[in-house]
Amino acid sequence: MAEKTLPTFRGTPEQQQKLQEVIDRNKQLPGALLPVLHEAQEIYGYLPIEVQQAVADGLGVSLSEVYGVATFYSRFSLTPKGKHRISVCLGTACYVKGADKILAEVEKKLGIKSGECTEDGLFSIDSCRCVGACGLAPVMMIDEDVYGKLTPDQVDKIIDKYIAEEGGSN
Amino acid sequence: METVHLKINNIPVEVPKGYTILQAANKANIKIPTLCYLKDINCIGACRVCMVEAKNRRGLLAACVYPAEEGMEVLTNTPAVIKSRKTTLELLLSTHHKKCLSCVRNNNCELQRLAAEYGVDEDRFTSSEPVYEIDEQSPYIVRDNNKCVQCMRCVAACKNVQGISVIGAIKRGFSVHVGSAFDKSLNDSPCVGCGQCVVSCPVGALTEKSQEDKVWDAISDPEKQVVFYTAPSIKATLGESFDFPIGTNVEGKMAAAIRRLGEGVKVFNMDFTADLTILEEANELIERIQNGGKLPMFTSCCPGWVKFVEHYYPEFIPNLSSCKSPQGMFGAVLKSYYCEKNNIDPKNLFVVSVIPCTAKKFEATRPELRSNKEYDDVDVALTTRELARMIKRAGINLANLDDEDYDAPFNKATGGGAIFGSTGGVLEAALRTAARTLDGDFKKVDFDEVRGPEEVREVTYEVAGVKINVAVTSGLGNARKLLEKIKKGEADYQMVEIMACPGGCINGGGQPLQSDTVRNNVDYKALRAKAIYDYDLNCEYRCSDESPVIKMVYDEYFEAPGKEKAHKYLHTTYVQRDKYYK
């Protein structure tokens, strides 16, 4: 079946300890799966197979049930988030101003799709619905920085700036 | 009992409180169509096919989940209801890969039947192209999600009945699909292969991995000698594929039909190796009891159950009887004893077992089962459904055939072997033989206490001063409960029989498909089981040790139960498997 290669899981013993505490605290509650997954994502930043297995084991539910819940809610992510989180607004105003082309340009530049993370862990791309800056449409956010009135040809330069800061090349 | 009174299509009905509208309608003999509902397995109100109207209530109600209420006036076939059902079906068909003519479920598909009943326009909404990769990596089940209607019956069978839950709904909205965690192939998941998902599927999304072509090739290969053997339950179910009433024993016609599949094809009776299993297993049990071996001893004839232990309860592997299953034993007997006796090169003997089971397809590929490293003992394991298709393709009219016997030398067997097909049968057959071994004067043959539909049957027997505690269950959800009980030390059994499928092999994942209309209204498992027990009653021999064929193979080849040769060919080993992956 189509399986994506995901970045190697790098969980720490501290994270594992924290997750175990969360599981122990919730284990007896009905419907514990959802709150546990929430906290697990906060601990690890995402829900890789290793974490989902630990949750399945800890709560005594099957991995396919955990996976079903994790893929149902868009809040859960199966891929890690990058050091720099790029978020392209696809809200109505941005969309009519060509936000889809901005997103396509970002995806092309980084060689990953929305929802994914680059192999080196520097960037992840997501789309969002309205950041409340419709006057600046189309809008993209990188971490806390807002870039407005974008055109596709500006994307390259903006991302290069972050790459340069990291002292590398992409 | 508190009851409620309601009217359905103006017919007054009185039903116990808590009944759904669907149950109430059934009681009044009013048919409401269903798709996702499957009695005792799935009741989630998801498909919206069972919608009905009720006076003074807004909107339509899903009859399968909506409780019947006092004074309710339900209408099941108003124009609004019909239109709603029709649109629902048309929407389902918009994402359905409509290749009906080449679909294995053609003419036996619940969606197709409903579409015909409601006169749908299959092209009303734009159809989509297939988007899902077909998962055919496992040796036993194929999943084609392009035909899935997301009724979740397979998911419910896996979770609610079997308690395994290796498949579930993934994602949501238009992207929702059924599969294993992380979209892995079923082959890489801890699936036990029972096939209860397959027999629950209303459409062609789940099928067994067909191996009919391999058998046809062997039949037309002049180098190959093709031999079939049919599992104990097949005689009681094959007829259903040829419009015989459920529970008709078609043993003689079955043997005649298989023999007509091709020149030189032989057909043997697998009840014989069920008998052989009993001899070996009874011997093993007595040995374990006398030599302080691991107890309780678990039966090992059900491959779904064996794989379940290997994945989920590896600590119990030493408890599994080392006996191969009847399928495995027959393969070994044929490729050793039979080939030697008849001067056949085992590579030219093509062994086809007909089994009620998808997990047996997996079992046939187990390397531990090979008595010789170079070839599988069982070349192909065919489900009852595949055999039926082969008979049909050969243009054989089963109903018109005269009864014929199996081929010698494996033509005779006992009632003990025959009842393997139903839950409790293996244990009962073992008790029959063990009791006679321990006490030559023991007269009891019918151990009714271990039969029946109860979830778990626990009985204590006293034979020749020895107390034997036994337990029987079927369905892996029940098996899990029993294992937990043993783990906690709350039970002290000497022998436990477990079958993965509820009711045993007569309800196996490879048996003829019965649609929801039958499954929701008829106790098909009881009818099939009755055919097996009636057969047993009429057997010349009822205890496995009485079989002349058994005597012959021990005298000529295997010496005695548990002896070196018997051990080499008739016993096997198990492997621990991962709980999350293959």
C-alpha cells in the first residue's frame, strides 16, 4: 500500500515519561482516547506511529482505532512540524486573491506538500482559514511573521531568507 | 415485560419496550430495506437506507436505530421515503466502482439488489474513477475500497465480534475509507484471517484471494495428479450456493461434482484427518496430564485462533496442541504415505483442500507445516465459495447429480470427524475417544453439554476416576475473555476448544454468503450445525478411533499416535508474531 517515508522518530525518555503520566491519568475514564491524543500531540508536536502505539498499548485499544481518531480530526498531525512553520491562508479573501498559487509556489520551492515537513526538519507547510488580515490578502505566515499582498514570485526570496539564517542552502 | 403499541403502515403492533422500529416491523412481517445493519454485529444507522416516516415527527427516521414508541404511527413506503432511499442509493453508486459484470458479487450483491428494487439511475450523479489501490498482498483476503459502501459491517465484525479491530475507518468526509492502521496492507497488520469481514460485506469490497485458476491449471496439466479433500462442514453448506435450503447435506452430490471437474480428479473425505487429529490430540492430552505438561491444552485445528494466539497471547503458545490441523495433516499424509504407497512423486501430486475458511489459505502457506522443505503439503486451499464457482464454471448441475462416495482409500470417516465443523465438535470427538481409551466400557457418545450457542460452555467429566474440566467457545471476542480468565487463575481446565468464527466452521469466513435479509431473520448457524449433527447420528462409526482408515494408516505407516513418524508428519510448531505488524 502507499506508505510515505516519515522522518525518523526522535522521542526522548522525558517525553515518554510524560506520555505515560497522561495515559495513567486518563486510562480509567470513558472516551480517554481523544484527550490522551491531544496531550500526546502537545508533548511530541505530532503523532507518529510510535506514539500511537504507546497510546494503543496504554489504553488497551487497537492501533487502527487510534489511527482512525488521529486521522479524523484535522487538529492532529501525523507528520512533525518544522522549525519554521509556514501557514498559507486559504480563507475566502485570500483565495480570491490567488492564495492557491502562493501555496503551490511554496510547495514547489520546498518540494513537499501542505501538511508535510521537509526532510531536514526546517520547514513545514500548512494551510489555514483566515488570519484576520484580509486587507493584506493573500497572506502567508512564517512562524509569527506575516507576509501580505503576496505574489508567487516573492515566495522564493522570503523562504531563502530563512534558509540563509540557518546558514544552509536548500 | 413492558411493551409499547404502535402502528406500522396502519397495522397495530405490540413489541417489548426497547425494540427498534426495524424489529417491530419484522415482527409485523413488514420489510424495511437495510444495508449497514447486520443483526448482532452492526447497528449504527449510517447508511440511511432504512429511513421511514412517522406521523407528527419531523424528517425521516432510521428504523434500525430508532426505538419504537407508544402510539407511534410509522409509514415505511411513502413517496418521501422511497425518494429518500433512491437518492441515497444513487449517491452511494456515484462513488462505487460499478464493474458489476466482472465483480465476484454479481447477482449476490446487496447494493445491486437494492438498486434494482428502487429502480435507481446509476449515472444520476457524476461517477468517479477508482481511487484506491486494491490490497491483495495477503494470501487470503482482497480489499477493493473502490467498491466499499462504508457500511462498517466489516469493521464491526472485526471489532465487536472478534475483538481484534485490525481495520477501522480512516480519515473523514470524502476521504474516509476502511483499512488497517497507517494504511498498511492487511498482510502487514495483525489480522488473523478469519474472514468474518468477508462474510459481512454486502458488496464486492472484500473477497477471498481466489486460487481457482491455479487449480484449473493443475487439472489440465498432464503431469499433475489432482486430489481434493473437503472439510467436515462443506457438505452442510455447499448446497446453499446451488439454491438448496440452508442446512441441506449435499455430501454425495459434492463428491460427484468434484470428480467431474476434470479427468482423474480424486476426492477424499477430510473427516478422516479430523479423526486422525483426534487420535493424536487425545494422546497428547493424556500425555500432558500424565507427565505434567502444559495445561490447559488448546485445540489447534482453527488457523484463525492459532494466529490470534501467536499475535496477541504468545504466552499461551505452549498450550496449543502441537497437532497440525486436519487440513495440514491431510496434506502431510498425501505427500508422504499416499505418494509412497502409490509411487507418485510428491511434486506431481497437486493437493487441493476445500475449507470453509480464509485463514486456512494462510495456514497452507506456513513454512512450519511443510513436512518436506521443497514443497507445500497443501498446494491450494479453496473456500466453499470458490468450489461452488468452479462447479458452476464446469457446467455441472449439482442438483441433478446422483450421490457418489469419496475415493478410496480416504473415503471412510466417523461422526467424530464430521462434527469438527461445529463449535464444540472437536472437544466432543476428543472426549468420545479419550473416554473409550481410559475406560473400555464407556458408553456415552453424545456430549450435548459442549454443543450449543452459549458463549462459553464449561463442563466437568469423570472418566475412569479422572476428572476432566473442559471449556468451549467460539468467536475471538469470547476467546479473549476465556484467556483472561485462565490468566487470572480463575479457571482450571485440562482442555479448551476454541474456534475463531462464531459457531465454528459452519459460520466460517469462506462459507457461502448469506445476505442481510437472511442473516437478520434466520438462524442460519443453527440450521447448518443441525445438518452436521444429523449426519453424525447416522454415521456407521461415531468415535474417531473406530475408523478403519485410521487403523490402516497407523498400521501401514504412522505406527501409533505420538510415535516418531506420526510426530514428524502430523505435528507442527508455532511462531510468536508481533501485535502491531505481520
